[in-house]
Amino acid sequence: MKVLHVIPAVAPRYGGPSRAVIEMCGALKEREVESLIATTDADGTSRLPVDLERPVLYEGVPTIFFSRQWSEAFKYSHPLARWLDANAEGFDVAHIHAVFSHACLAAARACRRYGVPYVVRPLGTLDPWSLRQKRFRKRLLWHFGVKKMLRGAAEIHYTTAAERRLAEGVLGLRRGIVIPLGVNQELIRAAVVPDSFRPRYPTLEKDPYVLVLSRLHPKKGLDLFLEVFLEVTRRGEFQDWRSVVAGDGDPGYVAGLKGRVQELGGNGRVVFTGWLHGAEKVAALQGAELLALPSHQENFGLSVVEALACGVPVVVGTPVNLSEEIQAAGAGWVVPLERAALADVLGEVLRDEQERQRRGAAGRKMVLSRFTWPRVASQLVELYGSL
């Protein structure tokens, strides 16, 4: 079976959605599915240093890159659209990752032209909170292709039941299926690795820390979280706690976060690392006491299941769509994004090491039973075969 995966960009700065499609293709290869990713070279205001318009291996996955010609938001690429028009018919199925992007609209159009069934993974962009952001632009795109793309999809691939419920409630969509994302097998199998993380950040010493592993974006709720964290850890019993913020984003936004931390006297108590990869990322996860994801909207939260795979419990905002699963499994704490509520829960969590360990163990058990890539790949193969 040949499956074409189309996504606007795969650079690390775009976070979980891009990482997920790469790991998804690797898992599908184990099930003898031949995958090709078609995408742009977008990397924020820069470009990935990759060859264009010919297949290459990108992180071990066959990928063909095309120039993003304009618009970081829309990622317009005429060469990609032209290639899709010429080559889409050579695939059994297309899996489109995202919605409000030129690559996605062009892929859906080419698939409809040739009668190739396609699946759309909307990445949370169809829930009410997301639809309210940049509303005018999204209304235009809805009428100029998005509506037709969604109505023509063989299936819409949601990663949580909450994501499906929110999207269908607003847009009246049908033909939806819930298949989660998985955790990298190397992370699940990893023994405790030598600590290649703490030595790079002397202010951490041996202090306990709360990890934030995320793209740095206003929707992630980090401004509120960091303010509350610094407030809570001013108290005597929590003064040795630190927060590690591992990720990157728009330079202006990141500078604003760092400036706010400095204003609050948090230098040394909040450590910004940028993106972490490989053994350093594993070490940061394994060394954390807690992972926080206080997002205003999150269709899945790959960093959440990665932390749980390492036995690290999580604190998430109620808008994180995995919150229902986390609560049911007793794998962490779900909290409204309100200052007082977040402060109360954070104090409770930092105080109770035994409860952190108990919930971390429950979270790992949940991940092993539901969120592994081999299990997810089996569900995807079944989906593709049914189209």
C-alpha cells in the first residue's frame, strides 16, 4: 500500500504535529506501508537546508520538499501544488495533516480529481477556540476550499474523542474516526540514561523541576503558568523548585516570556533551554518531577504522553483534549486555567512526592496500553484498507 502524507511543514519548530507525522510513517513502514511525505521547506522565517523537488530521507522517512514561496501562515507553494496534480493518482490513499494551509487544499483537490480517497487530520484547528483565532482569514478559506476539502474526505482523523466532539458539534461534520498518536518506542524502552541535561544548566544543580516541553506560543498558556509557578515557589517549602521550559517559538513572544520572568525575579528559577533532542530530551523527561501543559487549546499533547511514558505525571489545563483520559486513568491533575485554581493544584502537587509517583506509574500503564506506535499503526492500516 502506498500512502501520501501531506503536511505544510515538518521543521522541529512546529512541534508535535510535525514530529508525529514522521514517527507515524516510521511505524507504518513496520506494517509494510510505503509512505512519502510531501511538504515545504518552511522553518519559521528561515528555510530548512534540504534538497527540493526530489525525494530525500528526512529523519529516516522518504520526503519530498518544495519551496514555500510566500506566507508563513498559509505556506503557499505552487511547485508543491503542481507536483500533487501530477502525482497524487499514484497513491492508494492520501493522509492530509492540517486544514487551513495551501498544501492541504491542493492535496485534497488533486485527490478528488483522481478519485484517490483522502483522510484529514485537522490538528485541533476545527474546535471552537481555534476557529475564533484569525476568524476572518479562516472564513475566507472555508469558502475557498476548506469546506469542500472536509466534505470530500473519506474520513476525518481525530486524535481524541474530545477533539471529535468539539469539531462535529460546531461544523456538523460526519465520517470521523478517533485514532490517537503514539510514543516513540525508543522512549518507552529507554533505560535511565546518563544525565546529559543538568550539567548544561548549572542553576538546576540537583533541584526538582517542572518541565514544559512545547512549542512556545500564546495558546500554550505559559504566561499564566510561569507567573503562578514563581508565586508558589516563593514560599519556603518550595523555594528549591525550578521550571525548565524546553521549546522555542516566535522570537518576539519568547523574548516577552523571558522578560516577564525577569520582572518577577525568576531568573535562575526558570530555565529556558530551547528545543531538546535525542538523549538530552530523554534525560530531561526522566529527570522531571512533573510535566505541565496549561494550554488554552490542545487537540492531543504529544509531550504529555511522552512524559507519562517515562513515568512522569502531568498537570494539564481542562482545554487539553487528553484531559479526559488523564483524569480517568489517574495519570495527573486537570485544572481550570485560573490563577487561584492553578496555584492550589501546583502547591498540592509539589508537596506530595508519593502521589506524583503513583500518578506517574498510572500514566505509564495507560500509555503502554493505548498510545504506542505499533498499536496506532495497526489502526491506521485498518483505516486505510477500509477506504
